[in-house]
Amino acid sequence: MDETILRDVKNLLAQVLHDPGAGQRLRDEDDLVMGLGLESLQMIEFLLSVETHFEVALDFEQIDMSTLGSVRQFAALVEELLGAQGKARARG
């Protein structure tokens, strides 16, 4: 796991939660929905900020409760997307 991606995901969550210090308090295993209590509009804001920050296209059909089960699981999805898109750019 790329720790930079994990840190950036936590900081993006902190922005959506309007809690600047949350980025440092969030634990890798915190559940994005049940643990952090993100509401639907906050979740949309978070996902859009992830797309913008990392320059990735999220497939919203792939995002489910297992993907949102922890900050680390979601960061792993972002890392996977970055790797896949990097390979596609290299081929293209």
C-alpha cells in the first residue's frame, strides 16, 4: 500500500467532514459509512474530490460496502486504478 495515497485519502475525508485535524486522527480500518457516518451528499463530494485529486475515473458501480469498509480498502482501490490507468497511458 502506497502510504501517500492513504494519507491523501484521509486528508480528502477530513475536508469533506470539515474537520482539518481528522486526517491525522483517522485510522486505516475506519469504515467510511458506518464508522465516519458519511451521508450521501458527503460521500458524493468525497468521491468527486478523489477523482479530481488523483485524476482517476471511479466506476461507481464497483463501489460497494466492501470497498467502503475501511479507509485502507478504499485507498487500495484508488491505488489499483492509478496502476491500471498508468499502464493504459503507457500503451496508448
